Amino acid sequence: MHLNFNLPKKILGWYDNNKRSLPWRVGKNSPKKLYYRLLSEFMLQQTQVNTVIPYFKKFTKKFKTLKSLSKCNEQKILKLWEGLGYYRRARNLLLTSKILVNEHHSRLPKKIKEIKTLPGIGDYTANALLGLVHNKPAIAVDGNVKRVFSRIINKKESEINFDQFIEINKKKFFNSKRNSDFVEALMEFGSLICKPKDPKCGICNLNKHCKYFNSSKKIKTIKYKMIRSKNYDVFCYVNKKKQIALTKKNNLGFLNEFSLPEIRETKKNIRNKDWKFLKKYKNSISNKKLNINLYYKFSSKIPSSFIWHSIDKNKEFIPTFTKKIFRQVSILF
Ligand code: SF4
């Protein structure tokens, strides 16, 4: 569907007066542009802006340049990332920074195909970087952008082919020299004005052209996702030295990369009679809610795939999920 108004002009007009001051927004010619954009794009995958800001500041205080980040070891990066979750992002960020520094003279390739070969960079992030770093005519279509487009034309997201929509309107979308700002303005507009729940149509400078606003049959854009919680049993071997046995072997996909005690989905009618019950508590990881039943056993022997870890040791990287277990178990000592 062709748009019959100048969207970039409207959106950029709004953006220039209302954009948030975010630490990764540096000037077009800043030498920090690639590093700051890369770091923030990795951190913002699946995470809210407000959560990311303190982590971004912590990283850029510790590593002033992409080069200094690329020279760091994985354990240090994971330690700094601790609490932000989705730790694969941190590992991929490190790998990507090494490739950019060592093989591309600390520059971002100009072709999307090449950008997408970098670890942890898919279609969305590649388009975002292409627009933000190289000012190329590319739009990263995230949830905010989808919602804005779908409301402007008052069509359900599931009925829109976004690539086609951008292609059809590309002359209009990329008619300014500010592609990078346009990408960012669209996302910002989606999160501050054309919000998922109560869009601020009354103060929106697109409302004259917006089919959603002007239609008596408005599309529904909010999807409510039911998140069910699941029950898990966690089994902790502990010893008198205040240590807990951890393993990286478990069959729970979303916890695969972590060091944990043994954890299994709770099975009805199975009593864990060799283990002592310690506590029930709730936890959430990624988008999953977990009800935890914590069991323990004092033992000097542990299965071969486990290693002892001191409960008080905090210098190395321990995921937040495991740290919570440490806190619960420490009441035994
Ligand atoms: S008028 Fe409302 S629905 Fe349309 S773009 Fe503006 S905020 Fe979104």
C-alpha cells in the first residue's frame, strides 16, 4: 500500500523536538558511533531501554573503544553482563568485536550480507546497524515499527508483508539524507507516542493521515500472551565447607549454558525422599515463570559431571538464577 503523505518529514519533525537523550546517540561523525551502536543494539535485543542504560554506561566506562572490548576475556564480559540475561548476546558481542577489529579495521562492512555473517547479528540488527552506522536506506522492523505501520494503514500486522510495504514506499521513506535518524525516529515514535496500549492519538502529528485514528473500525493491535508458570525441582548437593555442586549438564533448553545444581521438571506423584525439602519460591528467567521446589543433601560425593563451587565466591560470573539458589541454600550454614 502506497502512503499518500510524507512520513519521514512528519516523524523527523516530531523526533527533533522530542527525542530522548540516550547515551548511545552520538553525533554522525563521532569515532564512537560504531562501538556505541553495536553495544546498544546487542543489549537492546529483548531488553528495555531503561534496563540497558546502566549496563551500557558500565561497559563504556570499562572499555573506551571497540578495540579494548575485543581484547577482553569472556569471563570478564559475562561478569559485567551479569543480571542482563540472555548471556549468548555477551559472547556474540565479544566475537563480533574481535572480527570487526581484526578483519575489518574496526569498521562495519557496508553490505548487509557481510554484516549478517557476524555472530549474533540477524536480519533486524543488520538493518539497524546499516541505517544507524552507515546512514543507508534500511529500516529495522521491530515491534514498534510494525505497530506504527500497521496503524497508519489500519491493517493487522499479520496481513502486512513489511518488506514489500517498505519496498513500495522506499522513494518516500528515503527521500531525506537522514536515513539513520528516520530509523531511530520510527522506533522512538512507536515506543513514546504510538504505544501498544493507549496510543497518544490526540497529540500525534500523524493523526490527520492515520487510518487507524480516522476509522470507525479500528484494528486490534494488542496481543495478550498468557505466561504459564511451570514447576521445577532443584537438587543441591552441599558440603560442610559451604560449597554447592554445580553442573552444566541439564536437559532444559533455556538453561543449557549455565552452571546449575540438578534441575528437573516436577513430576506428579514422585517423592524425592532421598532429599530434604528446603524451600519453595518463584523465579523467572527469560520469558518463563518458574515455581521452584528446592531440595538439598549434605554429601562429600558428587556425580562426575558436577564440580564444587563456594557459595561465598562472587568474583567470577554466576548467572542470577544460580545466585538466587546460593542465597536460599546459605541459610543452611
Ligand atoms: S494517530 Fe494514533 S494510531 Fe495513528 S500513528 Fe498517531 S498515535 Fe499511532
